[in-house]
Amino acid sequence: MIFMLRGFLAPVIATLTSIFLSISALFGATEAPVRTPDSFENVKNVIYLIGDGMGPLHLEMAKDERDITLTMDTFEIEGCSQTRSASSSVTDSAAGATALACGVRTFNGALGVYTYDILHVESNPKNLTELCIEKGMKTGVVTTDSTSGATPSGFSVHTDNRNNTKDIGKQQMNSDIDLIWGGTSDYVTQEKCEENGFTFVKTYSEMMALEEGSRSFAQFDNSTWTTEQVDADTPTLSQMAEKAIDLLDDTDEGFFLMIEGAHIDKHSHNNEAEKMAEALEEFDETIAYALEYAKLDGETLVVVTADHETGGIVLNDDGTYSYTKGSHSAADVPVFVYGSETFIENGETVKNIQIPERIAYSLGFTAEEFPYEVFNPWVSSFNDFISNQDFLKK
Ligand SMILES: [Zn+2]
């Protein structure tokens, strides 16, 4: 059945593509200017930090709430990302993660699949983690969310629905990622993890005991988003990041590490400014460590951004900040960069899907290698066409 569909889909997509391209030409749609892949400074390692739900005013609100300064404010290069998905101006975290991991806009709720092929019969867009594994790099996915949460899943699986927790767990336990760390997920078992060569980790001390060369799957029972450890068994996000970098940094091929601060979003859904601010402070602490590492290392690109804004935070007349909703908004989010002068112009606005493209190019990959699969140019141009339409741009 799948083979029949594959044979059937390609010519259909090819025809649709040429029709769409003709219509596009008719209305004078032009390709947005894109920098060539080889114009990017080359780096060896990438630390990609995603503050889920973190809009620009989350930073201001957190500084007010906790009376702190932020490492994020010290980046010399800062841009903006437009966060929409293929189906809505307001993205969810699954489509948001797909955009940030695969360089492809998909429907809200979908993970690592093309809009026209959500059951991935024909093909999947490759995510950065898979791309880096193919190159022989070490890879890691670290989150304060469950390991089957939308953002870590965007960097590790392909499935049509973020609620396919069993499928997500199965794909992750069968993956070649070196470390997948976060909160518990119902379908992840010690037995299955060990079968696939992962050391199964449940506590802070087990995490700290991991040695270079090992692959590990961590399932922490308690919250990792707070600034202090909630108990002796549970690490904080910055402790996880420090250990993860230490484990991945043992190869000449370099590493790719995605770190998510998921609770900026979670607490913003509940409009809990105090908790959001603490989660953001811990995320910032994590960024500070990544930056410190990158400055010493000299070959590491640090990119900080968000998948979308949550809570519609506004600045009030009296200079205070407040939430206006309990859901996501279409607001642009910040992009902070260290380690490359060519990644983004200071003040430049990019589409979310351009961020992983630029990460791939900074790692020396070509336009053919990312984001589109080369075996079917029709598939590539169709998705390229869909995700470059003006109505999808903002
Ligand atoms: Zn959310």
C-alpha cells in the first residue's frame, strides 16, 4: 500500500507544484532574498536554547518580578523570529518545534512532518538532530518538560499528532541521539532504553555519574525548572545543561545540543508571573553556562530563541507588565546569537524556519542537505512553495 501511494503521490505533487508555481509567477510572487549557505561562518558545535513561550516582554516581566539582570540582555547580536505555523498565525509548540528543528512549517499539532504528507507516506523533513547524527556529531535533547513534550519531540520524532505519546517514546528509544533528558513519559521504560544502548537515568546522582562515551535516557520524577533543586534526586535545567555539554564535548566531529526551558510557557498559560519569572531565570542561568562554555571553546555557536509567545504580555501605562490571555499569541520572539557574525544581522527579522537553516549552514551543510530531502525535487519545491507564500510569512 505504501509503495503504491509513494508511486502515486510523486506525480500528483509534481503536477500540483507546477500549477502552483505558474499561479505564483502570474501574480508576480518573488522569492525572498536568501543568503547563500556558504556565506555563513563555520562552527564546530551548536547549543540551541529554546525558551518555550518566551516573548520579548517575558524578559522584562521576569526582571521586574525577581529584581535580576539577565545574560540574554548581554548578547551583542539580537534579531526577531516570526513564529507562525502552516495552519495558523498562532503556532502551537509542535509546529513551532518542527519549524525550529526541520526548517519546515507544518500544521499545529504535527511533529516533523510535511503539511501535505502528515502520515509521512512519501517523506519526512529531516530535523537538525538527524542531520548532525549523519555527520558523525554527538547530539542531545534536554528539557524541563516530559521527554515526549512537543519541543523535544520536534527534534527527535516524526508523527502527525503530538498526542501520539507511545509512538513518540518508541521513536525516541529507537533513535541514535546520545542523550535525551527530561521529565517522565508514560511509555518510556528502562528495559527498552537499555535494549537500545541507553543508560537509564532517574536521579541527579545517576546523571552526574554518567561517563563520556555513554548514551543516556533520563526520566526525572520531579520538576527541573526551578532555580534551586527541588530535591536531591532532581537536577535543575542548568545542572543538566552543564553535564550534557561535558558529555557531548568529547569528539572532533562536534556536537549539537537542544535545551528547552519549557516552563516559561507552562506558567504563562496560567498567568503565573512569579513562577514564569523563576523558570526564565533558570533558563537564563543555563544560557549563561552555554555562553561561558562557548567563549572558552571558541568554536561553538549559541542560538537562543522561542517557539512562540505565551500570555500576550503587555506593558501598562504605569510601567508594569501583565498577561492579557492564557494562550499563545502571534507576537515575534527574540533571537540571541553568540559565536557567529554572519548568522543574523543585529535587528534582523527572520522566519522561524530560517533559524535551523542557518544553523545547518553554519555547521557546513549545503542547501541540498537541509532542509529538504534531495531524492524528490518535486516534494522539495512543493513544500518550499507552500512555506514561502506571503500569507504564511507572518
Ligand atoms: Zn503553550
